[in-house]
Amino acid sequence: EQFADSFRIEYKRENEQKWIKYKYFSGQYILSGNSNSYIPTMRDLLPSIIARQIRIIPIVTGPLSKYICMRLELYGCSYEDGLISYSMPQGDKRGYDVQFFDETYDGQNENGTLKG
């Protein structure tokens, strides 16, 4: 049996030159794939990806790791809106028990402030 038991996603945005590694809400870069070659597995991407190009890098462990077989169906939609502005001090504290962290931000980080 050949199947990808995990995979990684990379993407490029409009007018970007470098690939960005997709990071799941839980902080994982590697997502679980299939456990066999005949039952489909569905994964929701949280957060969603806004990209011009997407590439999937299958990862296989075990004795047949040289051979990879992966079937992929990708569902999406057109994204017409754009983010106008984003600015947040990473780890900003508001009150006694509230602290802001953006774990999935993939834009600019200038001296601890996320901007875009």
C-alpha cells in the first residue's frame, strides 16, 4: 500500500516570490493524511488560505517511504475582498487575564508589532 500519512502545505500570494509554510491553528506545520490507500480523508484548513499558488508536499514514513501516492481534491472559492490594514503588538496585554497572540499571522513583523 502506498499513501501519504501526512503532508505539508506551502503557498504563494499575489506578487510574492517566496513560498510561505502553512501553519494550522494549533501551530502544526505538518497535517495528518490517510491511514490507508482506499478511504478518503477530508481536512478543513483552519485558517483558510488566500493564495495564487498552492503546493502540497506529501510525507511518508515507514519501509516504503521512497514511494508516494496521493490523490488530492482542493475546494475553494474566489476571494475578492482585501485586508485594508492590520497592526497589533504581539503579546499585548489587556487586563489581568487577556493577552493577544496571533499564532497564524504570515505578514510583516517589525520589532514585535505585526503589520500588514
